[in-house]
Amino acid sequence: MPQAETGTTPPAADPSGVPTAAAEQGPAPDNPHAGESPMVRQQLKAQVIDTRPELPPLPTAPQPVLPGLPQIPQLVDTRPSPEPPARPHQPVGDPEREAPRGVLSLAAGGKIEPEPAARRQSVAAGPAAPAAAPPPQASPLGEPVVLIGNPKLRSEPRAFPEIGERVPDSIVDGGEVDGLIVRAASLRGDDHRHYAETRQDSFGLYAMTPVPGGPVFMAAVADGVGSETWSHIGSAAACRLLAEEIGGYAEAMLDPARENRLQDNCQELMDKVAGRLAMEADSRDLNKKQLSTTLVGCLFGPAAPVRRAVMFAVGDSPAYVLRARDFQPVFTVEQEEIASSGTNALPTQIGRVSVRVAELCAGDMVLLCTDGLGNTMRTPAVRRQLAEWWGEPGVPGLPAYFWQLSFRAQSYGDDRTAVCVWVR
């Protein structure tokens, strides 16, 4: 089939093969390569070199508009600024930890340093995205500090005691009432832990029925006699029974006008506690002596006009008032006499109840404890360390208080119990 003519007619040539004048004029101006074969055109494309001069970078300032050309609008980068890289997590207390703007960071060595340079650069670059708060981190207290000698026994619980109604190895408690801050702990001694025997100490904290003038608080500490198998039952019961019986005596004990009756009231109160403790032994089909325990208590009156505290004790469990970092014993004379003649104890051998009254000031601290702590306090190093821990303006938290009371002391393996009451 004949094909349609789609291109221009090629120039005619004479019989000798020389192009005519039309051929010498070259191809038409609208198609410069119209007379070339495809292979020639491909070679020409490969040999093309861009000889145009390199264009300068776009100026930041707008250029004048040339006449006759369309105006090109100035390009504006509307992309959001990239966020700065996230800061690596650093633990609480690190001196390089980022501080708030305008606040100086305190280095670990105690020097005040200016804001870190990295922070100043990030502020200059613009506000950064809020970083996630680091997780809370505990400050490990470590092993209890050794204050006396070189203890040979481990300060860790071992086998559970094989005894009925055993009590926990350790307990800790605390609270606040009417301007009083209370911390209390009782822990099993090294000897009892080593031999898998139960803790025999107890304590009690009680918010009492208010008296005229305000709230009343009572703390008690009891030390079960070590030679009696069931004395841990007796020490816990003594604290509980004291709280149940003292309500009828609290107002009279705290009244300065009736102080002439204070000794008699305390003696009568302890007689009632001893009688009920004896009934506790009977209900358990035990000998009364098997529940033998010491008992020391303190009744704190309202804050106004003067904070009055009445301390009383049966046996050798001591009490102290810490004032200006000095521990002042409360029952010195009576307990020295008890130590020389044998220990008084509930419910069978009460003896004369030791009674003292103190007017407390803000900053004072009352300590009730068992002889597991009291005996170690005869060592100056222990007294100094406890005064440093407990004489500070700040009151320790419950974990720190328990750790402090857990200090190690060679040859002092008894249970250790202490109730501290700070006056604010």
C-alpha cells in the first residue's frame, strides 16, 4: 500500500550526484536535523556539552523586575523548624541535670554554677519540646552503720521462729497529732535472729480522747523478759491494756493542780494493767510470770498553754529528753536501784512506779525505748550519732528512721525498740 507523505520533499540531485542549489541552502530552519539519519542525531546528542555559565545562588534580597518578563514571587520556607535532639536521661542529683530557666544549678561539690552552655544554646535556638520527667529514683541507704566494735553475727533475719503467735521480725510506724511528729520502730536483735527466736519487744501509739484544752497522745514501749517464752505476748498486751485503762486518768495526770496525786494515780493505773495482764495469762492457761514484761509510757497533753508530758515506768526500760542535741535521762535514780536489785516487771512484780513530769518546748524530742537501745547509749559514739540524726530540724522519714535504729553494735544483740516524739 502506498504510504502518505508526511515530511518535506528531499531536494533533487543532478545525475552527477552533486546537490542542487536548494540542497546547498541546508535544511529548513524549523528542523535543523531533518536531513540527518537517526544514528547521526544520536551521536550529536552524546556530544552536546552545556557551555552556559553557572548561575549564582539566589539572592536573599528581592531582585528588580525586568521589563517585559513576568515577576517571580520570592520563595519562603514554610517548613517547621526541626526539633532539637532529645537530651539523654540523667539521674536525679546529677550536677549537670538541666535546671529551670533563670535558676542556677547546684553542683554536687556545693559550688553554685551558671546555667550549662548547652541550655543557653537551646534557649537561643527557640523553645524546645517539653521533655518527659525522669522516673523517681531512690537513694539507697546501704547496710546499717557499725557504731560499736566489729559485730560477728549477720544483721539479717534467718529461719522463722517455731513458736505459736510469733510476731514480725520488725515493724515501723509514725504519724502526726497536734504538733507532735512521731516515729517508732521495733526490730529483732542479732541474737534472736541468729537463734531463730521471736522478737519480744512491743510498742503502741494512741490518739486519746481529748481533755479540756485539746488532743491527748500516748506512746508506750514494753520489753518482754528474755527468759520467758511467752513474754512477747505479755509485752504487746501490756501496751494495749495501758491504752484501754489510761483514759480514766488522763485529765487528772495532766492537771498541774492535781500533781500531788500524780504518783498515786500512776501506781493505781499500773495495778489495773497488771491485774488485767494476769487475767490474760489465765485465759491462755499460762503462768502469770510467763507474760512478764517491762513498760514505759508517756502521756502528752495539749500544746497550749504549755505542753505537759507525764512519763512513767515499771522496770528498766528508759526514757530521755533530747534538747539541744543532749540526751537527758528521765529515770536515772530509780532505774539504777532497779538494776542493782533485779528488774521489776508486770504482772507479778510492779514495785514503785517511776514518774516524772516535763514541760516541753518546740524542738524537744522525747525518746522511749527498751534497754536494747538504752544500753548502747552508754557509749558516747552512739549518743553522738543518734543526737546528730534525731537532733536535726528535719524529722527522718520512716525508712531512714528504721535504718538509723538498725545500727550495728558488737555484743549488743538484744531486741531494739524506740519511739521518738518531736515537739513542733
